[in-house]
Amino acid sequence: MDRPARVEFVNPFALFAAFALFAASAYAQITAQPPRGPLTPPWDKGIQPISRDSYYNAIACGKQGGANPPCVFYDAGLCKNPDFTLALFTPYKQVAYEVWQAVRNKQEPPTPSYADAQRTRITVGVTPGAGSKNPIARVAITRGGRAVSPITQSLEAGGGGKFIFDFAAFAPTDDVTLELAGRAKTVTCAIDKSVLALLR
């Protein structure tokens, strides 16, 4: 006579714990840190198209010189995580960086092209963190429950990429979530509108 088949019971709590561990390893949530300060000259309008105010504010920022002035490198550590390093390129940064480079090299501060700054949008540059094995695949922003995709994107051989957004995506009127979807894991960064207002 055949013996009845042995039935294995799976502990549902162990199954849930295993699933939670898998989900945590494939997904990470962080909160954006405000730029290290004090930020001079002050700015609280967020990233926007170049204007008379932002143009001259950016020139004043660049003239400060120094190794890493916070008003130029305000994005350092914004969404710090081991998988990706971010760098924002904006019209403000284009002007400030050009002036800062000249001042750092003890040259006469230039008059950056206003027209070039007018043509510049927001580029989110993504490079892999040291030792990261999670190349970037996609970047998106969620605001007001709606996903905003980049206007254009380009992936690089080294696992990074450049993602260009219009100004509305970073407007400091709502909190946003920046989603960095890697091939192995997704990192999301919650950015409060008070932090968005300090970006430039």
C-alpha cells in the first residue's frame, strides 16, 4: 500500500519576511538633504529659466571663488546614496560655474552668455557610486501623483547617464520624488518643496 504523500507546510510569516527582505534589497527610499550653508548670495525661488535676477545672482555667486562654494555646488549630497551620485546642471549653475572657474584661476571674471543660459534646461547627471553594480536605466520625477519623464535622456557606457527635464518638473510648489531606476535596484529620493526652493 502506498504511503500518503507528505505535505510540507510553509510558515506564512517566514514567507512574508523573505518577500520583505527581497523588496528592501530591490528598493531604497531616502530623503533629500538641503544644500549645506550658508548659501550666499541668498536664493529661494528654486530652479528656473534664466532671468535678470538669477543671472546677476549667479555672477555674484561665482565671484566668491573658493574650493567648493555652496552656491555653485548646492547639489552635493542632495540625494546621497551608495548606488548613484547626482549632479544638477541648470542655467544658474552654467553662469556661476563659468565665473567661478575664472576667479579660481585668478582670471578676470567673464560675462557669461545670457543667450546660452536661456537655451539651457535642467540636466540631472547620474554617475555610479564607488563600487556600485547598479547601472542607471531610467530617471523620473513624481509630483502631485503624476510621473514626469525627462524630455531627453542618454545612457553612458560606464553605467551613468544624463536626463534633461523642463523647469516645471522641479518647481518648488509641491514636494517631489526623484526615482532613480537602476538595473538591479531602484532608489527614490523624496525632495521637500522647501529644499526645492533652495536649488538654483
